[in-house]
Amino acid sequence: MYNYPYVKPSLFSRIFGATRSFNFSNFLDGTQKTLGIINQAIPIVYQIKPMFQNAKTMFKIADEIRKPVDASTANVSEVVQEKNKPVFYI
């Protein structure tokens, strides 16, 4: 129907071409780089894991901090006034 100016390579020729350009040394270098990245990532995962496990608790604490303090239930002003008084030793 349409006359294309190029010919698509067949599946067999693509596989054969890939095996012809395969270099075992390059394969080992790539594997070594990948394992190096994995060895660096594993400790990071173990350090971050507790933070994700405690995220629910951290959000609860953040919600409690954001709530306004009711003056009738908290005697913070009395405690602050007592702590601000000077202490004299005679």
C-alpha cells in the first residue's frame, strides 16, 4: 500500500545484533555500580523506617499543638508568674 524508504529490522536481527555488541566487562561494571548504589541506599532505608512508622503519632502531636489552649483548664499563667519571682537567700 505505502512504499516506505526504509526496512524495519526483524526481531531475529535485533536479538542477534544485541548479542554481538554484548561485552561481559561492561556488564560487570554496570552490575558493580548498581550494587554500590544499593549498598548506599540500604542504610538510608533503615534510618528512615522508624520515622515512617511513627508518622501517625507525629501527626497526632502536631494536631494537639495546633489546638488553642483553654485558660480555664490550664494554670500556665500562675506557674509562669511564680517562676518569674526572684529568690533571695539571706
